[in-house]
Amino acid sequence: MAAEDAARWHRSLKAPTVETFDLLSDEETFNDGANVGGVTRERDALSEESEGENDEDSQLSFWEEALNAEEEAGELFDNDGACTLEEALAFRKRLRVVGEDCFLAETVEAGTISAKKLCTAFGIRPPFFLEGQEDEAFYPLLGLGICRELQKRVKLPQYNTVDDAVSLLKKSRNIIVLTGAGISTSLGIPDFRSKGTGLYSQLENLGLSDPQEVFDISLFREDPSIFYSVAKDILPSSKKFSPTHSFIRLLQDQSRLLTNFTQNIDNLEGHAGILPEKLIQCHGSFATATCIECGYNVECAKIYHDLKAGKVARCDRCIQQIRQVKPGSKRKRSSNGSSGSRKRRQSYEDSTDDEDDDIAVAGVMKPDITFFGEDLPKRFHDRLLEHDRDLVDLVLVIGTSLKVAPVSEVVGVLPPSVPQLYISREPCSHVEFDIDMLGNCDTIVTELCRRAGWDLQHEMIAENSSIDVQLQEGYESRFSFKIVDT
Ligand code: CNA
């Protein structure tokens, strides 16, 4: 390749990297340079762009699709024309050892591999709109993949096995436990993204093009009934908590828990006995609700029946105020033709009359959960950056796909020398953890406790079962856990 050509493609490889990442992440730099994605809860990267609105938007969504191929890495690496998993891991390692320039020089530039194939080593599926094009067309995408890889925290080589994880647990005194919806699914509360069972799959089946819209604050203001129609599924109907909640409580009882950052809104941590000073509910919770018009704040128990019935809850205080302002005003006729003159009910909770115009104009009650587009509680940032970052000695991430910013960036702002462990059903390919433990989190924490010699008590832990742990093929520190009935 002529020097001029090399310089040209190198430029084309690098320039869009910056440009597209700007588009990808519109993030603020937070505090002293630590990037936790600003203060507002964000939808999955790129998905705020509505698809197909114009060419640029639809092109972006294709890029997103290509970049997210890593999610189904097994399928990607099995394809013809793609790197094998072993090759992919070797390329990634090599990139870190020799750096970007040298890596490119000895691969694509030297002609030992095409950019299209090398993309697959970084979890990128060559998009269909580049099919049949010259290899140079894949350079920008390869640039993105390389940039993403180099931004990842580097795994600590000394921690690899499940017993390493157990030793870390036993010696740590300041553990950050970062949890997501996966720790409550065993109680029948669906998560967001599990295929088939997650809320997003259910909403897609209902024809919603972007299920995240349910939790979008501007849409809630426009039409709260969409949110109310699904909120009942996440709202727990009992105070039961899972064995994983009990495990976090156990860490607290052993004075090992620094903070439980939870993205969950089901409020079950409190029922499990996690102390308020140890708990950050990053996305708020269903514990209380606030009127979006007048700010009246109530315990969610007050609107529980409406929530459970999928009915938009209105503000009692607004209703009272409206009635005081226009005491003799006429009431709307109800749809069944009655005059609507029957006695006004004492409170909204007792009312079943959807046609009540006072109620219809009263403010809507919004449970105090953080919607996309809303700020996270200040406590989240203060605790993480002003307190925990200097103290943490182990990070345990459980039952989250780590796709919602800024919580997804917590692991990136903690000192990279602090070990990080991951427990979930699916691997999380955009973060480099030291040990991945895959399977049902209740099963995994049960096994960790057994190996640690800790007595984890919970009615859902079956006594007569043993847990099979297997190292996943092709990986040095990724394990699958399964219950084997004995
Ligand atoms: P998510 O994106 O749906 O990810 C959940 C992750 O947990 C996935 O990777 C699953 O594979 C995994 N998982 C599911 N069940 C299990 C299990 N039994 N054992 C191990 N892993 C499991 O949800 P995230 O928590 O990552 O996303 C954050 C959102 C989800 C937050 O904003 C929450 O408000 C929201 N959410 C909360 C709840 C709740 O409070 N229970 C329910 C649904 C959604």
C-alpha cells in the first residue's frame, strides 16, 4: 500500500471515531474529569434517535446494530468470514500490547486480514449496507470497535477463578454491590431486556416501536396511561425478597457492604433489611409518588390500587383545590347517560367515576422513579464520587445488563485496580470484568456463600440441590452455574 493511501485510510479510520462517538454519547464530563454520563437518566446509546426519521438517523441505527453484535458474540464468531472466538481474543490482547498504530500496521495495513473480518474481532457485525463494498468502507467501523476496546477497563490478570471470587469476598471490607432488575426476577417481577420474559419483549408484542418510551418523561406528561398500563407488572405485590437480596443483607451484617447502588424501583432492598445509609436507589422507587402539577407528595400506598388496576392516579390535593375554586360547577354527564349528580365521593381512592371532570383535570401522580430524561438523585453522585470511590475494595455487579447511563458508567469511574466481579444470566460484553459468573444470581450467590462457609438463609434456597460450575469454552474467567438436582 502506498504511503499516501495508508495515510488516507488511517485518517478515514480515525476521524469518524471521534465524530460518531460524539453522536453516540452526548455525555457531560462529570466532576473532576470522571465521566458518569451527566446527571440525567439516558436510554440505551443511540436509541434516543428515532429510527428512520431521516437518512442520518437510520444510518445511525444500522451502526448501532452493527456495534451491538457483540451481545450475541457466540453467533457472530461462528459465521463464515468472521474471526473465531480464539482469534478475536488474541487480536484484542494484541491491540492492548502493541497499541493502535502498530496493531493496524501489522493487520489491515500489512494485508494479513481484511478490515471487514477484523471488525468481527471487536464484536462488530458487518452491516448489510456495506455488503459488497471495498474493504476501505469498513475502516470507520473498525475504528469505532478499536476505540471502544481501548476504552474498556483492563481485566486484572490475578483474579480468574470462582475461588478467587470467594477469596475476594472474604477479604473485602468495602464492597460496592451494583444491582439491577435480574435480582428480582425470581420473585416474578419481569426485568427490561430478557428476551421473551422482559417488559420490552412484552411491549414489543403490544406494538410499541420503542418500549423505552414507557419510561420517557415527556411521553408520560403527554399520556400517562401508557406508563400506568405497565407499572402494575413491576410493582411488587408482596414484601418478599430474593436470596440475592438476602446475600446483600449478609454482606451488610458482616460489615462488608460499602453501598448497594440499586437501579431497581421495587423497593425490596428495604424489606430485606438493607439500611437506608447503605442504599442508593439510583432510579428512585415506588415508595412515594408526586403530583406532576402541584408537587404534592404521598406514600405510594395511597395510589396503590390505581397502580395495580393500571388506572392513572390523580392528585387528591389538586382535586380538592379545584372543588374549592368552583363549588357549584356542573359535572359532566357520564358515558352511560346518567346525570352524574350522585353524591360526591369522599376521596379519589373510592371513586370509580372516570368521567369526573374535576378528577380529569387534576394533576397526575407520578411514582418517584427516575424516568429517561430526568435527573438522578444527587445522593447517587455524591456517594459515588465523594465517598465510595476512595474506599471501595471490591465491586460486585449483579443482575443488570448495564445499559442505562449514567449507572452503567459507575464501574468505569471506580479505580481500575479494584477487582470487579459480574453475576448475571448473560455476559456483559461492553465491560471487562475480572470474573464473570453466569446463570441465575440466586444460584450463584448460594454457591459463593457455600464456598465461603457463610450461612445464607432463604426459603427459596433448595436444600437438596448441588450447583454445577463450568468454565466456559474459550474463556479463562467466565463460568456458568447450574443447579443439579440430586
Ligand atoms: P435489564 O436491562 O432488563 O437487565 C437485567 C439483566 O439481568 C439481564 O442481563 C438479564 O440477563 C439478567 N437477569 C434476569 N434475571 C436474572 C436472574 N434470575 N439471575 C441473573 N441474572 C438475571 O435491567 P437493568 O436492571 O440492567 O436495567 C435497569 C433498569 C431496569 C432500571 O432503570 C430499573 O428501573 C428497571 N427495572 C427495574 C425492575 C425492578 O425494580 N424489579 C424491573 C424491571 C425494570
